[in-house]
Amino acid sequence: MSTPLPLVQLGTSDLHVTPICLGTMTFGEQVNEPLAHTILDRSLALGVNFLDTAEMYAVPPKAETFNLTETIIGNWLAARPGARHKMVIATKVAGPSRNMPWVRGGSPNLTPADIEDACHGSLKRLQTDVIDLYQIHWPVRHVPAFGMAYFDPKKDNPELTSLHEQLAALGKLVQAGKVRAVGLSNETPYGVHEFVRLAEQHGLPRVATVQNAYCLLNRTVENALDETLHRLNVSLLAYSPLAFGLLTGKYDASGTTGPDAPMDGRIARYESVRQQRWGRPEALAAARRYNDLARVNGMSPTQLALAFCYTKWQVASTIIGVTSVQQLEDDVAVWGTTLSKELLKEIDAIRWELRDPAL
């Protein structure tokens, strides 16, 4: 890597992180523990100081791998006493888990007690005394997320834990010194505004970050959430910048199914992923357009997709997920790549035509 990674402040918190974050949801599923430790070693050597995980991981979620990613990271930290103080570690408490009975019995709610218990579990698995950034993985209330396009007020449930109660629970963890800063994930402009308003009104921790999908196939952040984040000084953590591999070009010739599909990729390997937003035929068709655009401009599809996220003013840090050291090195090496105004216009033209097929 020729261009050193700078540090950026997350919201109004005291956290300063690299603009590239190592995502770890492959650890414990596609990546075994020894390889995960090697990837973590190399990531730190490359200057990446930001690590993101979740109690729910590995992905795709299942009972057998629930909590496993945090355990793998905790074992790595325990074996390297000097590593913890160099890292900013983010993790998440799972939201309502109706389709995952192994998470709090499949509860449709997330109570203050759930948040506290989940935090204690993460601290134990990570073998650390404090979580730098603790995030709510997805909202308790019904919102359009994970491929759902529309809000439905009929699905509101006033009996669920309120935003104020959730924030107060996070506040107790901050006050106890178990969490340094708090964040959200898969959130909407309303949710961000309300969490910030409640923090200011009640003297509770101010949300530092929002972790949402953001890539060439899903730029819905730019449909109002970016203004919210900018005006409220909340930082965007962009996940799935390569759209679960669609934007690497690996599926351009074969598609995501069939005998020629690369089975090392998540979409081809897991039926549950193909049934989500990343498996839509429209998403693959759009990815092929962007990947062709990259090649015409002398870039690999991965370089175009990552450079797009790395250089957007909306993004504080881009979360990259890898299954090998080589992928990690290639992704980090893209830092410093710029896209011309003409190329950005061509990207916008494709989006205007095809919109956000993986919203």
C-alpha cells in the first residue's frame, strides 16, 4: 500500500478510526480460526485499526455459529496482548429475532435487559473490558430494511421497547465504562433523528455512527439519510461495498447459480443469501454494467466499487469482508485510487437508469 491510511473521527465521539474497517462476519463460516487470526494479523500490519463484528455472526446466521466470530476475535486478542490497545472494536446487539430462535428465543423485542445481557456476553467472548462502539444491529420497530422497500404503519407495535428505553440501556453501559460510544445499523433518517433528539433531551449518549449498506447497487443512503448524517454529525459505516461479491466480477459470466458459478462466493454458496436483495436478477444485471464500466476504464470491478466508497464524502469508513489475506491486501491497496469526474458521471447515468436494485 503506497498511501498510508489516515484517521477519521466517528461522529462527536472520541473514537478515531481508519477509513477502512475489517468486517468479520465470514469468520467461523467461510474462514476458520487459524486463517482468521492470520487475516487479523495482516490487517493490523497494514494499518487498519478498526474491526467490526456482531453477536449474531457468523453469516449466514445459524445456531451452530451464533457468537462464534466474537469468540475467534477474543482468542486472537488474548494471544496478542499488545493488539487490543491498537484496535477500535465495534460489535452489535441483534435486534428482534423472530426468524432466529437461537437468539433470545426468537423474541420479537429487544428489551433493556436484553441489551445489557448481550453486551456482557460480547465482552466475555471478545475477552476485553470495554467495547469501543456498541451498535443496535437492526431496529426494534418495523422499518424497510434487508430488501424491504416500504414502511407499513400497520406493523407498528407500541408494546415494543421504545427508542428512549433502548438509548437509556446503552447509556447505562457507557456510564458503567463497558461501552465507549454507541451506534445504529440498518437505520432510517427518522430513527437517527429521534435517537439524537432523545440523547440531547435526556442527557444520554449521542449516536456516533450508522452502519448501512452502501455500494454501487444500493445508494439509498443518498436518498435523504446522507443529509441527516451530515447535519447531525453522525458517521456512516458503509457495509457490503462489493455487494456480496457481485461487484467483483466473479459472477459476470456464470451468474449466481448453476455448475459454473464460483462456489467460494457467498451468493453461490448459500441459498439463503440468494433469496435476499443480493440475489435478485436485477442486481446481477446492474453489477455487470458497472463491472464492464470498470474494465473499459482500465480498472478491475473491485477497484471501481471500492474506490467509489472510499472517496464518497458520505462515508467515514468502509467495511470490507474477506476470506483470504490476498483479498485483504488487494482491497486495502485500492485506497488512494481516485475516480475522474467523467467516470463518476457514467456511474450516475447507470444508476439513473437502473436505480438501486439491491436496496
